[in-house]
Amino acid sequence: MGMSERGQIGRLSEISQPDFVMITMIGLSHLSTLGSREAIASAKLEITEGLAKDGELYFNGDEPLLINKVDSFEKPIPHVRFGLSSTNDYYAEDIQVESDGVTFKCRSNQYHIPIIGKHNVINALAAIAITEKMGLQPAAIKAGLNNVIITGMRMEKIVSATGITIINDAWNASPVSMKAAIDTLIEMKGFSNKIVVLGDMLELGYHELEYHREIGRYLKSDNIDYVFTLGILANEIAQEAEKHFPSGKVKSYQNQKELIKAIQDVVYPTDVILVKGSRGMNLEKVVEGLINR
């Protein structure tokens, strides 16, 4: 929710008053317009102004900012919390990351989502909570989750003709989502080398350089074999990663063709590559170049 959305909630609430609203996370994607995560949380919670009289707020109970702000409402709002922590009303147990998605349990029922990444369980929990409120039974919810289809370039698994596995997550990027994607890559098993190709994270405001350096520090040479970056900001990732990676394992580029050639020089059919960056970096072209090598 950006600043352009402030005030729109009020107008929407005049049109309809929903029985429930949902907030899944407070990231860093709108820092350039709202200035802080606290301001983002406040802006997102404005949606509660449009709730019906007996409406409920569904929110990520793993996010302290949301918990604190909801608890401080002058007029308490009925709410339901979902997340990975057992303190939530809906939480996941026995999470198993598999090659074709993630399996987990919630309220004694086992679910599977055909989406790569443990972090996607939170979205699934939100769906379970909402659909149960709407009266769906576990069997119907399981069927729905098991047939989820995500849009392209969002942790999209692609296997090239030469056998290389590529995780195309080039739709967008923030520090939170980039760390989650890296964690997913680390959890993947059965590959010789794990390679990250990271582009600029845009619209992060005044601290954008430090956010990129933080990603560089987050990368570890004991579970990532090569680091490639594209862009001026992403070069900060590379410079930080170089401090704790073996020589030659971290490379930074400003040109897509040079980047693709460098990756092709080291990649083998038994490797997996994560490609992630902000939409403006057009990293899907890098994916296309690797697929068509």
C-alpha cells in the first residue's frame, strides 16, 4: 500500500463494508514513499476503517508491528492471527520443503502447496483461515491449495533443455523477499552447485545501499557456491559478499550479456540458479539467455 492509496480506503468504505480484511506482511517495498516500516504498517491498517460493524481483521501474527498497533486500537477489532509461530490462531507444523512444493500441517490437517519456498506457507495459512470463515471444509481447502497456480516470474521453477534448474523470481524484490528466496535455494537438495543471480532492489529509500550490503552479508559460502549481481545497487551485495567468499566466486556486472556469458562459463546441468531482482531490472531476459544457451 503506497501513499497514493491513503485516503482511498475511506472512499472504498463508503461503497462497501466487508466482513473481513487481511494483511499478510509488512515489508520494505514502499519505503521510498512512506519512509519507515512503522508508517507502512499504519497505512495498511487504515483498511480496518472500512470494516463492517462485526467485521474481522486477519493478519500475520509473526509481525510485531502489526501486533502492537492492533493491540493499541482505541476500539478493539475482532481479529484472527496466522503465521509460523504457535502463538497464532492458525500456524503451521511439520513443514516439509519438497522439490515440487511444500507440505505442512495446520489444525491437524495436512496441506500441500505446489509452490517452492517455505515462506509461501504464510500465504497458505491466510487462505486457510479465510476459507474456513467462509464455511469451506478441509477437503475443499486442500484441493484448492493443491491446485494453486502462481503468476510467472514468482519462484517459477524452470528446467532448461540442458538440464539446468532455474528459479525465476524476477518479478520483484525487497530485502525480505530476497532473503526468503535465498533460504529456499539453500533448502533445495540434489544439486551440485547453488548459484544466485541478484539484481538491484529498487524504491528502498535513503538506506538502499545498506539494504543491499545486508544481503551481501546474508549470503554464506558454505551453502551458496557462486554469487552474480547485476546493477549499480546490487554491486554493493557483491562487494560485501566478496569479504567472505573464496576468490572468483563473486562477480558483479552492469551488462546482461556479459552476465549471462559469465554464468554460462561456470554452470553445469546439475546446478540450480536463483534469479531475483526488482521488476525494473528485467532479469527475465537473463533467464531467457540461460534457457536458450
